Amino acid sequence: YCFEVTIFNYGKFPQKIDGIGFKNSSPEFSFLNSTLPDSIAPGKSVNITICFQGFSEKEVIDSLIILNKCINRTVAGFKILVRVDNIPPRINKVDNQCDTTYTIQLDDDTPADIGLEYVRILDSLLVNATVEIISDDLPNSIKFRVKLIDVQKDAIVGFEAMDSASNVTVRIDTIKGYTLAFTGKDTVHSINYGKRTISTIFCDTLYFLNEGNYPIEFDYIHLKHNILYSIPQYQFPFIIEPSQQRSLIICFAPLEENPRFIPEWTDSLLFGFRCYSHVIPLRGIGESYIQSSNTRCDVPLIVTTQKFPIQTEIKSFPNPPSGSNVTVEFSLSSFDNVSISLSNMLGEIISIPIEGELKAGEYMFQLPTSKLSKGLYFLQLSTTKQKVGTIISIVQ
């Protein structure tokens, strides 16, 4: 670093110069051109170029002196703080909520930094992404926007930056895409259970394949209504590793024959990963339960059951919850003293939302879940005659 110092003769007589130097002889200071005139005439000036080069982090203090046979005079003082730029440029990634676009910012603006010498997009590594400059404040910083071309595939992007002190930073990122694929017979993304006899359970399977480079951990997998259809909870947490195929079992248990105005019992399987989501339609038909036999007089007897009576049971939906509440439905076969409790897997009761006498029938209420930690919880319905329960899975 070089700078000029002007020496001015403000007197009425010429000033003789025998030489110039530094009082403390600091090795960091030098003169670019030390050739000076023999004297400076009154009212005249001369410029001296001084250079400074720091070798280590420290504070350097020295004074410029003019030498002649009569006196060594100090004409300027210097105090310079030396900082060494040994920190490479910073490359930071800022995701947006859905991670289909994100920002890369490159900075070299600490007190010791002179600035960026160059910034390169590593085009040879670029896969499934576009890159554009959104702000340019060189040499201190530059900002890029990276956008996925196909959100269902992973993307790769790389940057290289060097500062003026030849410190280099390289960053290569792989961006998660929604790399979920369906395999097997259910590639049409729906399940049709067909005609099924009431009071029996029929299960079918969806097959998933992770075609990407990162595990897929779903934010939620649940049924919209969760009444006639259910997902066995032993399958959670549902994580699919790269190149792994996993199956998900969904069951259908009709409780009554479809009336004429409802040709099918339907529901929707919902699952999401970040801001991506899928809906799988589920449909099935409930058929009457028919029993045939002969009486003691050999008279043929056919018994048709179109709907089973109300049983004491409890269920929740969606499960896992997708919001701050879960809907709980329960039914009672007779008038009874009822208690509904929520407990963790250690058996510790967290809340008792309902307690008292209720008539036979079907009931529904909203159970808050926003303050529950991630894990499994047991929701139990207790009467004087029996206890039934269901598991609630909190995944986020």
C-alpha cells in the first residue's frame, strides 16, 4: 500500500535536505522514490511516495523525519493497524420454505478483506438447476438465485470464489427434490377395494420408491376422515432411504351396506414432504353380511345384516394430525359413566378432555395437539363395562 506525503516549506529561507528516514526504522515502511532535491525553496513543496507492507497482524507506529546537518525534524506521524487476510470468502445458502429456489451469497467484507478477485459458477457440475445474479456489490459481495428445473429431481450446483489474498472457497450443494415415485400395480395413484362384506377388514398396499440422493421423511401421512379406512400405526415413522422401496398398508372396514344415494364409501390418503403433497383416492363398497342355514324343520333360513349396531369405540383423524387439533369420534352402545384420557407411552396422563355420564350414541370433539412433543400417545375411552383406545402419532 503506497501513499504520498507532501513536505511544504512555509518559511522565507530555503531548507536544505540531507536525507529522509523513519524514526523507529520500521521495516514495514519504504520509499518508492527516495531521490529528493538538495533544498526546498520558500513557498514550495515536494511529494514523497511512501509504501507500507505488513508482515503480521500488529499495530505499527513510526514517524517520517527530514535530516540535515543542523536538526532531524519530524514532519509526519503514522499509526497503521495491520490485519492479515487469511479468511477465505464466505458462501452462504439461504433456503426458501419450499426449497424449489434458494439464494447463494458470496461475501468477502471483513475488516481484513480487500475483496473478491473472482467468482465462478461451476458449470461442469450444474445439474437440473438455473443460476442468475440478483445483486452485484463487487468486490465485497454478490448474490445468486438458484432454481430447480424439475422439482421431482435432485439438483447439483457449485461455486468457487477467490479473494484478493488468494484465499479460495468452493461450495457444492445437492438440493433435495421431491423424488418420490410409485411402483407396482398402484402407479395410477388410487386404491379401489371393490365390494367388501361389512364388519370385516380388507387391506391393500401402496409401494413407494425414493429415486433421489437423500432420505424422504414425510411431514405427514394421514387420512382425511379416518372412519372406514385406517393406517396401521406400526408403520411409522415412515422414512424412505435413497433407492429404497417401501410399502404402506391402508385398510378398509365397512360397517354398513352402501345406501342407494351413496354408491361408494370414499376417503383420501394425504401425505406431504416440505411443500409438496399428494392425494390418493380410496374407494370401496360395503355389502350386506348374509348367513344361510336350515331350521329344525328343514326350512331354509337366510339372515341379511345391512348395518351393525353401534359399538363402544374411539378413533381420531387425521392421524398424524396436520394442524393444531385432531378430531376425535367415539360411540357408546349404552348409557354409561365415561372418561376419555390422553397419556404418553410411559402411562402418564396428560389430559382428561371428557368425564361424566353420556347417553348411547355417536360423539365428536376437537383435541388440541399443538403443545404435544413428537411421539406416540394413547387416547383411551373408559366406561364401567370396558376400555377401548387408539394411538395418536405426533410427527412434527
